[in-house]
Amino acid sequence: MTDRALGVVRAGALTCVQDEGRYGYAHLGVPRSGALDLPASRLANRLAGNPPDAAVLETTLNGCAVRPRCDVTVAVTGAPCPVTVDGRPVPWGAAVRVPAGAVLDVGPAVRGVRSYVAFCGGIEVEPVLGSRSTDLLSGLGPAPLAYGQVLPLGRLVGHYARVDAAPAPGPPSELVLRTLPGPRLDWFTPDALATLATGRYRVSSASNRIGLRTEGPALRRAVHGELPSEGMVWGAVQVPPDGRPVVFLADHPTTGGYPVLGVVAGPDLAAAAQAAPGTPVRFVPVRRSAVRGRQEP
């Protein structure tokens, strides 16, 4: 085993390998997957001296701990959290040098949900369909981290811009989701869109990488028949029989049989990755012309 590797000392509640995902396989039932908070993942890679699509660790709520077998530059972004090296505090949101054999501990999120840990050279697990991302729905990619697991690290293959620290938006105190009209708006009563826009919703504890579930007023349907399965996209606002909207995230199914009332604007989905259970959610109906910026994911 090469010394360009790290061992898992503490796996955390859910820590997985993510890059920018696998594209072009929805027709095979394979979702894109990838880091839920892409800006945070890209920033971590920039700080560590990697290209933006290098594979990183995505932690959930209580972080993780690893022991690199080589000296390596590391950066932690996303949800703010305490970071230590062999018990000594080191900066969050900045490049940190971790000596071989030292334990890097990424602590519980102080705010938000998911932290991103980038290692210089990236995590070099075997790619599947062109991506190293863990897909919790299909089971593709590496399994979530487990104690004692060893992950290989890549070597830096170029020169990338480095900065000591960079500003980043904090986790939302209120999740505001601009929502474009969906393909099945006519399956709902005329007051459903008004209920979506004015209702008091909050993030449910049942949320995960597949979808952000909400608690709040139910949306009433005008059509009560069965809907044949149709294609789904990241950000789709699907309404199951209980009437509470679900926002599809990276590991969402590629088809679904519940009507889609709307689609969340791509630039707003990174904040959804950091919205902790109980966070208020406000859906803001908009038209496509009102949404500026790159439509990612």
C-alpha cells in the first residue's frame, strides 16, 4: 500500500466520498450524485491546491477523523466546525498542513449539516461511470466511510491557485428556495401554489441526500389519479400523498410517479444541503427570467 493514503479513525454519522458527480446516465436510472454543496466542495479543493472536481470527503452533522500516512495539505469548508490536528486546534476554512501519522479530527457542525474535507491530490478511489462519488440510492461508488478503512490519495498533477482563506456564505437561518413552475402544476388546486408560497414550512429530520423533506401545510391536489412514472431532476419539488413537498437532491431517483409542482432554481440548492432539521423553509414562486446565474446543479 502506498504511503499516499489515509486511514479512517472515526467514520462519523455519514461520511462519504464525493466529487462533482456522474453525468449522462439518467436513462440508465443512475442519478448525478456528487457533493450536495458544490460551492463548498470547490472552495475546499481550491484551498487544498486541487482542481475543483477532485474527490473530497462530505461529512454529516458530527464530522469524522482520519490519519494520513503522508504529509498532506488539507482544507475544511461547508458547515463551520472545530478542526484539530493531534488535539491542537487549527483553522477551519483555510489550508492546513497535516504531518504523516497525525490525526485530523473534523468535529461536529456548529451550524449547518455538511462539512467538506479536501486533501491535496484528492481522494483517488476507483471511479465508477466516470465519478468517484458515493451514490446512496443506487449503491454505486465507494461505500460510506467505516472505521479502519484506507483511502488512497492522488498526487498533485498541476499548479492551481491557492489562497490562505476565502469568504463563504454561512448555513441559512431561513432556507429561501426560488421555485419555477413544474410540469404538473395543473394537478393541484388553484390555491396550492399560494399555500406553497405563504405556508410555514420547516426542514424535516427525515431529510437526506435523496431529498429535503418538509413539514408544514399539505398541498391539495385537483387530480387524484395515478401518474405514470416520468423523469425527475435535481431540485424537483415532488408532492407525495401526504401533500408535504419534497425537494429532490443529488441522489434522487431519476423517475417518479408523484406530481412535480415546481423546480427549485439551481443556485439555491447549495443552501438546502446546509439546512438543519427545523430550519424554516420559504418557497418563492418565480419565472425563469427572474433566476440569474449558472443553473447548477
